[in-house]
Amino acid sequence: MFSQNRDQLRQMFQASWDKYQQQQPLQGVEPLIMSVIQQHPEYQPLFTEPDALHQDYTQQTNPFLHMSMHITLAEQLQLDRPAGICDIYQRLLHRIPDRHQAEHRILDCLAQILWEARNTGRQPDTAAYLAQLQNI
């Protein structure tokens, strides 16, 4: 969905926020971006800080990465890809009824798999990802 370019990614968030604030119609992926931004009121002030889009976030959680991972999960659930993630998510919701908290548990697994892929130079291991999700 997103470009590998950090600035383009952050500009998509900014543009969606601006359109939402101006009550303009959201198009394409913008409604999904806004739903994630709305779930994270702690990050909303970033969109009024001029330097936030260019900050490195090396000493704290990167809010753009965090919100992007929520979007990645939403897309995985929409496509049931990797196959079986929807069933795992539904079972998790029976144990953790707060959707946002349940998503964060999944995002922990996703972050681990992406970290491993980046450090090994390989594609993310979907079987390992699903196995981790089964163990939540």
C-alpha cells in the first residue's frame, strides 16, 4: 500500500489529516488512515507540529511506523492474508474484547517478524508469524 519513502508515507498521513480537518471527502486509503489516526489521539498533535514529519524517532516509538503497522494489519484482515489471520483475530477478540488492545498484541508479533526479516535480509516468515499469533 505504501511507498518505501518515509517522507511520502508521512505526507499521506498529513494529507489525510488535513482533508479530515477541512471536512473534505476522503478517498482511496485515506479513510483507513484516518480511522487509525482517530484510534491514536496521542499522535494527533504531530499533525500540527512542523518538525514532526521530519523527526527520526530513534529514542521513542515512531508514531508513523506504529500507525502504518495498524494499516498493514487492517489490510491483512481484509484479505485474510496470510491465510488464517482472520480466524486467529476473531478467536483473539473472544479473549481480548478491546479491538485496539487485541490489535496491539498482533502488532507485537508483526514487529518481531519484520525485525527478523530486516536483520536477516529475507522475506518475512509468514508461517512463523502465524505460529506466533496462535500463541497469543
